[in-house]
Amino acid sequence: MTDVLIPFADAATAADAVAATQRWLERAVIGLNLCPFAKAVHVKRQIRYAVTAAATADDLLAELRHELALLDEADPEVIETTLLIHPRAMTDFIDFHFFLQEADAALKALGQQGRLQIASFHPAYEFAGSAPDDVANCTNRSPHPTLHLLRETSIDRAVAAFPDAAAIYERNVETLRRLGHEGWRRLWLSDPD
């Protein structure tokens, strides 16, 4: 993990956020195969976990611009993707949802549209038209608000390897409905077995 613009004064806070995110990645994203492309970059240690203490939209936008530039310039063999974890900013899901328009505008303003993409995860993620307690929302629920920065070339390779990428969402919903709320809760126990 390299420096962010607005670090936590207490390094343990950032380490805890990374540990929670890695646990989520290993147990939910990879463990439930919610993203069939996540395991390879995780195993190769090509994920940058950037934890910021940014607390305002403006500070988070500055951090996002910084991370987008860093990812765009990095060797993909070293940093293939970035998880920008922001435990203090956009903690309300509606604020986060509207912030995503600003994030996409920043991507476009930096001239990185077509090279990079932003995916979103939040502890209270809610798909449009779904009930807040619909277990399907858990496909995009992370321990902390997180912006996932991806390379378009990575997405192209993933789609080529998994031609029916559109079916991933439906499969994930089925997986979570079979798992149910109790199964989702059990994932986070110290020993989920």
C-alpha cells in the first residue's frame, strides 16, 4: 500500500479497513464467486488497497483523481486494479449514489474514460427498485464505502474469458438468495464453518 493524499493519523485504522476489505474479498467476492475475475488479481497481489481518511466529497474527489492517475501510470503487472476505501466519506448510501456522477465526471475530465472504469460498493448498497433488506443487494455490499478502479483492458480480457458476463449478476442473485441473510451473516463469523 502506498501513500494516499489524506491518510489516517492512526495506521491501525487503515490496516483494519484493509483487513476487513480483504476478508470481504476472500469470503464473499471470491468465496461465493461473485466476481470470477477477482481471484487471479488477488492471488497475484495486484490489488492496491488505498485507504483514505477523506471526510468530504471534495477531499474524496481529490483522492479519486490521485488514485486514477496512479493506476493509469502503473505497470499492470504490479497494480492491476485499485480499491479506494473511504470509511469517513459518503457513508450515507444516497450521498454515495449521487457522488458516483461526480466520480464519473472526474474520470472523463482526466481523459481516462475508455481506459479506466469505476465500480461501486457500499455497506448499505441498494439496487434501484429493490427493498433495503433484499439479500441480492449484498452482491455490492462491502465493509466500507469503496470505489473500485478498473482498467478497461482488464474488463475486455475478462469478458473474452467469460463471454456471458451479463449472466454474472443473475447468478450472483441466485447464489445470495440460496445463501439467505443467515448464510450471509455467517460469512463474517471468525470461523464461518
